[in-house]
Amino acid sequence: MDDKHPESGCFFCSTAVPILEGMWNEATRGHFRNSRVEFLKGLRSLLDARIDHLSRAEEHKGTKVTVE
């Protein structure tokens, strides 16, 4: 096997993936690459929203005291 798909004993990794990649043209590979990037951007968006929510929750902790 080549460096990209080392022999791992896994049928999918050692046989199916190389066959499928050989059937895909460059445009198809580009679409799947872009879909992976968009999926990761979606995960980043979820994490950013959660971080923002937790950060705002920390800002409201404590009590306000009026100083005379």
C-alpha cells in the first residue's frame, strides 16, 4: 500500500478507499473536501456559541452592592 493508506488490516482503509478514490475525479474530490471543511466550520460555530454562552453566564455572577 502507499503512504496515504498504510496496510492496517481494515478492509475499508486498505481496499475500499483506494478503489473509491480511483473512481473519483478531481471535481468530486473537491466537493468532498469542501464538505469536510464546512462540517468542521459547523462544529466550530457550535463551540463558539457555547463558549459565548458560558462567558456571559460568568459575567452575571455575584451581587451588586451600592456604596455610599
